[in-house]
Amino acid sequence: MSDRLNSILFEEGEDHKRYFNAVAPPIIQSSNFLFDSVSDFKKAMSSEDTSHIYGRGNNPTVEMLSKKMAALEKTDAAIMVGSGASAMSLAVMSQVKSGDHVICVRSPYSWTSALLDNYLPRFGITCTYVNGDDLVEIENAVHANSTVLVLESPNSLTFAIQDIRACAHIARKHGLTSIIDNSYATPIFQQPAAMGIDIVIHSVSKYINGHSDVVSGAICSSEKIIRQIFYNEYMTLGPAVSPSDAALIIRGMRTLPIRMKRIQETARQIIAFMKGDSRFSSVLYPFDPDFPQYDLARSQMTGCGGLITATINGENIEQMNSFADALKHFKLAVSWGGPESLILPISALYGQQGRPDPDISWRVARFSVGLEDGDWLIDDLGQAFDAAGIAV
Ligand SMILES: *Cc1c(COP(=O)(O)O)cnc(C)c1O
């Protein structure tokens, strides 16, 4: 860890003398704050984003977390919100008005596409999806009314990557605001603001909190953009994070670099097993040399997380479901980034009432590697293959 990272995680935003020299960050569980005088009140009201007036605005525990979040992403400032979906929505909405046009990489996180496909069109805002690895296609999608370029690199299923520096350059050249979802890589492994991106958002529910017990999001950007978002989208839509959740996130964040290091090592061990086992026909992972965008991944990420997408030689949907049922340590769940390893088998998404089958093969499963021992997890894969009758 760098000296700076040490100070961000263990000192930034903390001021122990203000709370009885308590070591742990205090949970200031108060919706409201008092003033000693009318003159103090007036002073606070002139800068609601940095004063403590009311909990929908700025709470001291949440403020401590925002300072750490901004420092991690090397941006001037950050706003914490109630979910990653809220972070993306506020970031995009802050940069558009009726009649504007958004450019977004194809197949982003499902609720990012819901925002762009279902919600914003109500206000006359249109979207073009582009192939994120085709810079010409991205630049050709820019129209006179385009204002935003939305990236997600890597995404959380196929790990498709964009050339972040080149995309930031295109955005700047055409006066677009560039926004990236950096949830997968975390600021430990990828720092998009330093590569020219304007707004970095996170699902803090994933690695940053890292303990599967909080849903939260973060928006990191310049002083100017964060102030704009604070006084417009944030105060009007009201997605404030609770002080107790903020304290949990600060606690989770302290171990972020240690967890990411461990998760990366275990992911490597599991990938080595998968690639040597004929029951897996393919394995996707950005830092695997066979990954189609391996060189690009290496050029802009300093490490890689614990999501692995593998194709398994199951004979049919039922057998894939039996495999997932038989796993004991890879638990069946959506989401990722917590201490427990998970599997999301695509086969489980087939045959749902009232929903079309996915356009991804039922042989595919996404694994999220947690903090358990690699050997223990590999044994689990072996016994579940045997139980489901999937043979070498
Ligand atoms: C989970 C996720 C989100 C949404 O975050 P929530 O905290 O669940 O709202 C956004 N982007 C990516 C890549 C995610 O995995």
C-alpha cells in the first residue's frame, strides 16, 4: 500500500478530538443539528453541502466516508447515495436536459439500461449503445445533442473493457461528460479520474463495503460537478445514506486493499484449476492471458477482482441447475463482492414465468470469489460435478 492509501483508509476525514478521542468513527445518528446563534445558522445555510444542518444533506459520519471515497478515486469530492443504481441515475441525470442524447456501452448493468431505455425517454432523452472496444463507432455516435458518454469497464459478466484514456479523450474533444461505473475494479485496481474521466460511480454494496450487509453507492467527481449534483439531484431526489450504514462502510473500506489482494490470489488459483479441467470449456477473466482484451486490461488496471465467468460442459439446463444446487461453499445468489463465494448460474434464469430466456448460454455461470481458502472452494466444485453427474 502507498503512504497515501494508508492515510486515506486510516486517517482521512477522521478527527478524534471532536468525538471524545473515540478510535472508531462515531455514528452521529441525528437527523437534525442545532445552532448556537442566528448568525451561525445563517452561515451554515449559505453552504449546506459542507455544513451540518439536516440529514438529507450532510451528516458528519457520512461526510467522513465521502472524504475517504473522493480521496480513493483521486477526485475533489464525492457524494454517498443509497445504492449504486442511484449513483448512476444521479450522475447521468445531472448532465442531461430534455432533448439530449446519451452514448453508452452495450449491455451495461441492468438498471443502467433501464434508466436509459425506460426512464429517461419519458423526458425526451435518447440513447445510442455502442461497441465499447470500437473507438470509431463511439465517435460516430456523437451527435450535436450528445452530452454524456457512459462507460462500464470491466462489466460484471463478460468483463468487456473500454480504452478509458481514449474514451475520455473522445468525450473531452466533443464536450461530453464521461461517466464510468468502476465497481468491478475498485479504486485499488483502477483510477479512471486520473485517466481523464469526469465522473466515477460505484456500487459500494460490492467490494468497497465488502461484507454483504449494506446497499450504497458513490459519485466521485470535481468540486463543481459534485456541488451541482448536491444542490439539484441529491437534495431533490433525496437518496441519503444512513449514518450507521456509513460507519459500516468505513469499517469495510479499511480492509479493501487486503481483501482485494486475497481475492485476486484465490481467483488466480481457481482459474488455474478451471483451465486445467475439461469440465470447463472456457473461462473469462480480464487478467487471464487468453482474455480477448488482456493487453488493454493490463494497460489500465493494476489488479483484478474475483468475478470469473465460466462455461461448463453440462448436458442440459437441469444438469447445470443440479450442479449449482450441489455446491455447498459457492452459495447461490445475485450480487457479488462480499466475503462469501457465490455462483450465479445462467441456467437458473431460464424458464422464468413472464420473462424471456436470457441471450446467454445456460452453460455459463458467474462465480464471485470471496475470502475462503482456494482449496476448499476447488474441492466444492469437484464434489458438485460428481453429484450432478458432469464427468471429465
Ligand atoms: C450491483 C451493481 C450496480 C448497482 O449497484 P446497487 O448498489 O445494487 O444499486 C451497478 N453497477 C454494477 C457493475 C453492479 O454490479
